[in-house]
Amino acid sequence: MVTVQGASPATRAVVTNHPRRARTLRPGRPPKSTGSRVTPWLFLVVPLAFLIVLTYVPVANMFWYSLTSWDGLEPEQEFVGIDNFVQIFTKPEIFQVFFVSLYYLVGAVAQLVLALYLATLLSFRTRFKNLFKGVIFFPYLINGVAIGLVFLYFLRPGGTLDALLAAVGVQDTPQWLGDPSFVNASLAATSVWRYMGLNFVLFLGAIQSVPSEQYEAADLDGANSWHKFRFIILPSIRRILGLSFILAIAGALSAFEMPYVMTGGANGSETFVIQTVNTAFKFSKVGLASAMAVVLLLIVLIITFVQRRVFPDEQGGES
């Protein structure tokens, strides 16, 4: 029975005998106004405007430029169809720089393994673990240009690395950035040092979110550290591993910062992104450079799709 405060007996009878009207007059549930429905969209106007103007419009322009021979200066943009894409796949000097990405891909895998190992180790009781967490994550906070300049002096002939090797009896050291046989490995190692902190933090947060009751149950069952890692930690952080794997591949294919700052792409260290930038701004071939960017984007999307199909986030109807 529904009553209305302050109403006459006749009104109370009407409300009592009409359930629909009773629900309408129920206190505490005012009807939604049009303004309350529009307000959330008003907060999204500015972010959506920035997203469209700064992301989707440039991407659409990039796809259009990839079909032209535009030089970036002339107002005319001659349509050439897929000629730029044919040129990419038929000229070995354009597409072969992807082999340089193999060094960064190997470095990315090593980076994931090290980050996962350190995150697992520091998720449990370890002396000075907070200090180690800060030391591992600190390189990611430093500007990439600053890191490139520091390692430029660290790896130069007679630099810090050569001095350290000389102290342990190694005299004939190679030119780490001048020898094509070592330059890409040196740059990939620098990237590992710089970006490992990001994966470390992702893994650390995922591991620490595992309920402690699972570890206690494993201890009661006599599980050792390897069993806990294999049957508790790895299944629990499967999604983070998949995300990190995608980021690692995308980062290896689009490596730019470290090689550009430290060598400028010299001595066989030119990556696909450096070549794309040089094609656009050094040789004034914006159309061809846009096609190269489209190819890189499609490769990353294909790899992401394959990874999601081979290693799906959810299996067997899990929510």
C-alpha cells in the first residue's frame, strides 16, 4: 500500500487503487529530464573533438597522401593509385630495412623476460625491494634524447664501456656504434635498458593483484616457487603478457628514438621509421612516405590480429 503525505483521503484512495499512478508519485525517483541525458555528452565534446582532429583526420589524410605523388610543398596532389605501394615492395632498399627490426625484436623478447623475472622476484619478500623497484623504473622516466646522449658517450671508442672492459682485461674492443656488426645490437640493448621499466611496472601490478589465498593454498599442497609461477602467476597475468607482447612487436617495428639520436641511421642502423622520415622531409616524397607509414600500420594490425587469434584473452566462455 502506498500513501502520500499531506494528501486527502480521496487522493489516498485513488493512489491505493491505481498502482501505475502510485509508481508515478513514489518519492525519491524524479523523472529524468532532457538536460540530465545531454550533460554526459557535453563532457565528451572536447575529448572527441581532439581525438577526431588530431588522430582520425591525420590518418585519413595519410591514406590519401599514400595514393598521390605529393612532395609536401606544392598545392597540387597528383593521384598515382597504388604506385607508391608497388615501389615499396619492389625496391629492396626500401623494404629490407625491416631486417634491422629483428635486433629490436630480440631485444624486446629479452626485455619481457627480464621484466617478468624481476617483477616476480620483487613481488615477494625481498630486501630493499622498494629501492630496486625505483632503480628499474627510473630509466623510463628519463627523456629519450637524454638517454641517447648518455649512451652515445658510454659506447664511444675509449668511453665508459671500453674503460670497464679494460679494467677486466679486455683490450681489443670494437666500435660499438661505428661497426655495422655491433651497432644494431648496441642500440637494441640501449632500448632494453630504457623501456624495461614500463613492462616491469605492468607485470608487477598484475602479479600483486593475485589473491594471497592462492599462494597459501599452493604452500599447503607443497608447491615450490616454479610451480607457483607456472600455475598461478602466468595464468593470472595472461592478458598483461598479451598486451606487452603486442607493444613489444609494435615497438620493434617502429624503433626510431634511440637510433635517430645516437647514429641518425648511419652504419646500417637505419630503421623503417627513420627511412620514412627521411623520405618525407629529406627527399620531399610525402606520398611515398605516407605509403610506407600505411604499410607499417597494416603490419602492426595484422600481427595484433594474429596474436589475438593464437593467444586469445578469454577461453571457454570465461568472463
